Amino acid sequence: MLMQKSHAFEHAETTNETVLAGQSLSSLFFASVAESYPAGKAICREGDEAKHLFQIVEGVVRLHRIIGDGRRVITAFHFAGDLIGASLPSDFLFTAEAVTDCKIRRVSRKSFHDDVARSDTLHPAYISLLCHEMTAAHEQMVLLSKKNAEERLCSFILKLASRSSPLSAQGLLRVPMNRQDIADHLGLTIETVSRTITKLASRKIVIPEGRHDLQIVNLARLAQLSGDADDFSEKSCHRVSLH
Amino acid sequence: MLMQKSHAFEHAETTNETVLAGQSLSSLFFASVAESYPAGKAICREGDEAKHLFQIVEGVVRLHRIIGDGRRVITAFHFAGDLIGASLPSDFLFTAEAVTDCKIRRVSRKSFHDDVARSDTLHPAYISLLCHEMTAAHEQMVLLSKKNAEERLCSFILKLASRSSPLSAQGLLRVPMNRQDIADHLGLTIETVSRTITKLASRKIVIPEGRHDLQIVNLARLAQLSGDADDFSEKSCHRVSLH
DNA sequence: CGTTAACTTGACTTCGTTCAAGCGGAGTGG
DNA sequence: CCACTCCGCTTGAACGAAGTCAAGTTAACG
């Protein structure tokens, strides 16, 4: 029941550096036994003392914060191979919950840091991991700050696709989280997420297959619409340098 | 002209840990000579190879990214004592520009990391710094994701106030950046920033004195309006735990 | 004291939210 | 196997907060 095949590092494209970082750091988790979390179960809670770090062996996890009244912000989703809690000084800044059924390994924060400090390979791997998380946070700020609903959705779908295994067969993308999770991650409402997907579908850019799968028809168009201007084709180059 | 009084660590309230972190890491910059940057000048540019880390001796710096067409996101402001570029793997993820005239020290990335790795006190300080940056990034995501214009402005003013020296005399807060900078940091337009400040002024919560100073009249109210629910007074506690 | 850039204010538009109703598929029980 | 129910999602219509466009106003600087 636990330990299974451990297909922990099959995410497709991130930087070499990052993949290496993940791999070497995971060695610290091999000794631990993977625990099962059913979908919806909390792994750790915002404000709890961060005694442990977690590694996802299997499944998808969401990290969220809740402010004031019920407003929820999902700061990140994490997938098989990812560590949770690496960038925490003392307390958890977020609640982590299983989106799907998960298998998760756990090590104590202290032993993790001791091991990292002791090793010449683990240490840069750890730094690299933190920097990568920082990069993701910046991307998310840009998304939340300047992108409209369509750009947000396209960015999200692209990021999901880039993490998934080779887009299983002919471009069918698994979307493990529900609409509310997506909305809370993109700073939108569930209705806007739904409408935007419908709009993308009507334009034959993606085709929804049930609630949790997307046929990606036009990846290039998706990239254009994400607002990241990876190509400088269209009206992309009007930056007015004021100094 | 360089080196002056070096009032580098006068920010008021962050965690002890963080202040210590800043202090010990700054020892690495003492050997360098402080260079002057006039307001508006770029310190480093997004995409450049990150050969150096910077420490602000004096002045205020903005970090920004530009996406697609001219849309600019200011991911953070930094003040005297802060390091710039600590959370970067290889390339700069942002452009850093002087908001006010600045004095800045610079060390090579390599020597910085060598020194940090070599020292038992510097290393945790560095980790702590990264974690603190991550926390700030999370806060910003929450702000951009769920707060309205008024909450954003109040949060911003509060954060500024908490960084400033003891709120110079009777609550007069220096706001070094212009309206456009504030707008680009809060994910608003310049007009909305202006209107919102006017509204806060009409309610006697702050009183603007010129373009770059704010008399803070009602700090408590400001905190309430920031939407962070530090107090659980009003309608704050309706979180529906679904599991 | 005059010029100019930065800021404020007003009128109108827009995109996303809100509120409300309808749809559909997975699970349950007859 | 079908009918029923429930929940997650979609769709529609009305609303509203912030954006846009266009004047004014202010204050910073020479």
C-alpha cells in the first residue's frame, strides 16, 4: 500500500538545476514511510509550528491562506516530487490540503536542515529550490496584478501542461483540481473560470472532456493568449523606457 | 560623499530573526565602497546575468518586471539595509531601479555564496532572509488576489509605516515613491490610487501633506481597513471548514 | 514667477462579480 | 435497470468596482 512504484520525478520541463535539486533533496526522504492522505484532508495548517517538511510521492496538494472573512487564496499547487515547507522559517504560512488522494513522506525540519548543512551537494540544491519557489511566486504576482481572466486561465493551463507527463497521448491534460480551486488560485470567481473555459472551447483552443480533463487543441494559441509575450510578434514591444 | 553615517538598520518592526539576518549578512558588504545612484537609475536589469548582490545603504529601490506590452509590475520596494538579489539562481528576475537617490554596496555573487557557505552564522541568516522574502511574496499574492482598492492602500501604508523610523515625530510618514509606482505595486491604476487616498483623507484616516508625506491620523482604523483581520472583531470568523 | 510634470477629479465604459436559475453526471436506493 | 437526488458546474441578467479617457489643479523646480 505504501511505497508503490515511486514515480516521483516525472514532471516534464523545469530547469535542469531544479530537477537535480529536487532529486538530490529527495534522498533525505527515502528513509521515511509514505503516508496516505485522502482527497480533502489537511496535511498541515497555517500557524502550526513547522516541525516537518513533506515530500509528495503521489497526488496533488494545494497550499492556501484564508484572510478576514472566508476569502481563500491558493498560493500554489504542488505535484509528485515537490517538497512542501522548504521556505518556512518557523511556522507554516499556509494550510496544505490534498487535492487528490496523496501519498506523502515526512522528515523533521531539524534533521532536514542538519543534513542539508552537512552536504556540499544538498546545500546548493536547497538554495536552488528556494529560488525556484521565489520565481514561481513572482510569476503569480504578475498574473494576479496585470492579467485578465483569459490570460490567467491560459497561463494556468500551460503551467499545468508543462508539469504533466508528456501530455498523455494526444494532448489530453488532466486537471485534478475543481473549479473553485482554480478560481481561488487565479483570483477569479468560479463563474468567471467556467465562462472563460467555455469561451476558449468555443474558439477551439481547448476541448473540455468531463470536469477534469482538457483536450489541448492549439497549444501555440494558448501561449499567445497567456500574456507572457514569449514571442514578440504582435503589439508586444511598446515599452517606453522613461530614463 | 560615500559611506556617510550608514544608518542601515533602522527599520522598525520585523522579526528579531530577520533583523539579525540582515545585520550579519551585511558584514559581507562592509569591504565594498558604496556607489551613488540618482533617482530613476537602473541598478540591474531583468534577464542580466546576476553577477552581483547589492545592499542598500541609503535610499529606496523598486524591483519590477514588465510583461507583454508596457504593463509593469513592481514586485517589491526595498529600503536601507535590505539586500537585493539574494533569491536569484542565475539571472535577474527583475529590474531594480532607484526610487530616490541611493547609495548601494555591491559584492560578487560568488564571493557572497562562498562566504555564506563557510560561516555557521551567515548560513542560517541567509536562509532566514530567503524565507522572509517568501513570506512577503505570499502577502503580496493575498493582497493582489483578494483585496479591494481601499484594503490594498491601507495595507501598503501600514507596511510603509512599519518600515519607517519611529514614524518621525507625530505620525508623519514619508512616501518616497510616486503614485504610478504605488499603482504598479498594488495592481491598480494611478487614478484609483489617487481617488482612494482622497477617500481615506475625507474620512480623516490619513492627511496627505504634499505628494510624498502622509499624516497618519487613525492607525487602528487603517489596520482594520487593511483586510488582514489581525483582530477578529467584526464579521471575521466565518471560515467554513469543509472537511 | 512661470513652466511642466505629477497628481486629482469627473464622466463614462468595461470586465468581472453577484445573484439566481438551469443542467448533467455520479452515486444511491428502489 | 431506472428514477431520484445532490453536487459541481454552466449559463444568464443585472450590478458595481475599477479602468479609461479627458479636463482641471497643484506643487516642484529652474
